[in-house]
Amino acid sequence: MALLRGHAGLRRIVAAQLHDAHELTVNEYEALLLLDEAPDSRMRGVDLAAGLQLTPSGVTRLLDGLRARGFIERAHCPQDGRVAYAVLLDAGRAKLRRAACSHVAEIKALLAERFSDQELATLAALLSRLPGAGCSGEGTGGSMHAACPQRAADA
């Protein structure tokens, strides 16, 4: 129960901060992050859906919104016209960079209020073993630091 409630509470706080400061949802932020980390900054919709743990229709709506805001574009595979990619544009990368710096700082501050440095290291190690965690970094920021050059040095 603590895991469910803790996750829900943390997600509400993080979602509100991202929306208020950057007009992004958590899913939009994560989609931009996944695209930024992908080879050639492009991914198939089906792969994004899996990475975001969304349904195909959910990821389609998400990508439509990001495309309408000029953050991504749709590109077709030259070898197979049935395959479409979401491609991160410069405006999307810039939006991610701005959001990542404050987002990571806010999460670190939120956790630092509640946990010691040693507890945070233990928490990061434990969470990285959960299915789907895919945490490529250490500490509280994980791969989010890659999107914020200033914060990467702080990790």
C-alpha cells in the first residue's frame, strides 16, 4: 500500500510541477526524453508505447499533441511505408532541456527533504531492480541528467 500511495503522491507533485513550469505532462516529458536518447532521435510509435507503458491509441494522442506543438514530426520508413517514426525536432529538444533542469532539481529537492544521501543511494539501487525501471544512471536523477547539461555535472 505504501508503494502505491507513495507513487501516486509523488506523481501528482511531479505532474503539477512539470505542468505549471513547462506546460508538459509527465508522459509528454518522458516521450521527449525517450526520443532524445534514441538513435537518430527517432522511435517507432509501437516502441514509444512500450517505453511509456501506454496503449497504441494513447501514444497516438500523445504524439499528435507533441506534433501540433512543433516538438516532433512524423517520418515514414523509406523501406516500409507502413512504419512511421516519431522524430524529435530542435524545438522539442530545447523544451526538454529547459524542463529537465528544473524537473531534476525539483525531484532531488523533494527526495532530499525526506531521505539522507545514503538512503537515496539505497533507494535508487532498489528501484533500479524493478521491472521496467531502465535506470541508466545512478542517484536520484538517472538518465534525466543527460537532458540537462548543468545538472549532469551535479549527479
